[in-house]
Amino acid sequence: MGARWLTGFNLPRAGIPAEVARKEPAAKTAGVTATALRFFVTPAVFAAGSLLRRAAVVNLPTPACGRVFPRLLTLLLAMAGALAAQSVDIYSEFSRVDPFGEIVPADRGGGPREILSPAVARNAWASFHVVISAPPATTYLLYVATNPLNACRVALYKEHFEKTPAGWVPDRLAELTRLPDFGVIPDPADGVDGQTTRAYLLDLWIPPNAAVARFRLEVQLKVGTWVVRPMEVRVIAPRVPDLRVVTEPVALPPVASGADAAALGALLDPNARTYPPPETVRAIILRNAVQDMALASRLDATVAGPEALRQRWEILKSASGDSVIPLPTGAERYLRLRDWIYREAQRKPGEDW
């Protein structure tokens, strides 16, 4: 509910290099990938070398070369600094980011999950945080595109920060009705001193009759140059039962609680088939957890019934169990429960969906 097909113009695709579009999180320098630096700076270095070689061929005076090279070097350093100062990243719904680019303390627990090829059930939502970091007084354009264009329904919300005893936490949502979105850092609506990061919530809805296939989604940031973060969304066969949004108030945990606290409400009431409107990050997390419980209700009760789910959640919370893979800590531990529900659902014959 509340989401709509976003409208806007298609930003030009020509000129966006594959190197920039490929995310390389292991090779980051101050928020920008080394690949992006190589793409923009390396050609300029070769150009500088070419100019110097030509100067030698035509026997330009040494003082002339001495004047040209320092200016080129200054330009290259300025380009590298500008690129390193801006970034766009994608996090799971359980990793909320503060106005300074750090995951809020209540959600931390090791490195955040890489969002590269998420699985999504049909008739279901999938939600992600889009985080833009840049120096103060930076303006930008933010755009989201899917290929094919009608692969899913896209809703994009601005996240607004709330001050808590533990620091700033993003929670209140304001839905955008048109893309691209023009933004500035800091956000004048939030009034956070020293803000260097803005956050959006990307909400995807997969139709119930969607093909079981993959499609590409790109988050595109324009700040002088293009920065692109791609995802391959995998639509799986399981179909979530229909849910209903409610207008009456729904109890949600405090903003300063871990993001997984909102999902706990669905675990405590696994038969619920309603969810609150998408007005806060907590409401989005609860809605998605209600989806998980609704999907689990279609599985064998001895495997994924309410008691079995609660037992599995307790194992995840305590980071215990006999798995050879270390269990995650922090709010993202809930994602392991969702992964398990999806795996069990996919074991069910396709015609049952």
C-alpha cells in the first residue's frame, strides 16, 4: 500500500562505464571504489604522459614542461579527491545508517551483508537502504531503474533522522512521487549538524504472477560523475498469501531498538495477516516479517510452524547451534531466518504455489 509506479525521465545510459557500474566493496578508498578511481584518473595520467612525450618531440623548453606538469598533477589530485568524497551504497533493511555514514550501534554485528543478488518471493516486498555520502554542500541526482522496466513496482522513500539517547537513527519515511530525486547534503529538513550522509528506503514489490526469473536493478547517483550500484534480483517461485494494510495504530518498538526488534512482533503473532502503512522504517520491517510468517504458514507445520520458528530464532539470537558457518550477530541475524523460510518454501513443488 502507498507505493506507486514512479515516473520520470530515463537518464542517459551512454557513457556509464562498466567499471563504475561494478561494485567492488573489498577495494574501497574513502567511500569510492578503486575501480572508479582507475577509470577516471588512469586515462588522465596517460594523457599527461602523452603531452609530455609530445613536448619532448617538439623540443619544448624545459621551463614550459615544468609549468605544465605541476598543473596536470594538481588537476589529477583534485579529480581523485572529488571521486573519493562521494559514494552510494546499498544495505539490507536491518542495517540502518546514521547521518555520518555509520551503521547505528543497535544494528551492528560484524560486516553488513553484501546486497548483490537478493531472492524475493512473488506477491511480496523487498526493502533496502540506499545510502549517499558526500561532503557538505554537495548536490546530487538519485535515480532507480530496472531492466525490464516493468519487472517490479518501485517505491522510494526519503528517510528522516530522529535523535535518540544512542544517537541519530533513520525512521520516518517520506515517499517520493517522481524520479530522479534532487538532493543536497546536509538535508535542511533534518537539521543535523555535520551531516555527511543521506538515506533512502528502496521498496520493491514483485507481482503475484511474475515470471520466475532474474532482472537487473540499478541505483544511479549523479554528482558531477556517474556512480552506479547494480543488483540482480532473483524472483523465486513461492508466492506470499495476500496481506492487508490497517489504518489503526500498530505497536512498534522504540526507534533506538535494534532493527530486528520490529520483526519480533511478527514472530510473536505468526498468524497475523495485516501490517501498518509504510510510514516508518520500523513499519516496513514489521510488514516484511509478516510476509515471512505468512509464507511459512503454507509449509509443513512440523518444520516451519510457530514453535519451530521461535526455536530457530532463539538459536539465531544466542548465536549458538552446531552450524559450521558462524551465525551472524546484530540485527541482520533475522535475515538467516528469512533465508531458511525461502529455502524450505522452494522445496515445495512449484504447482502448489
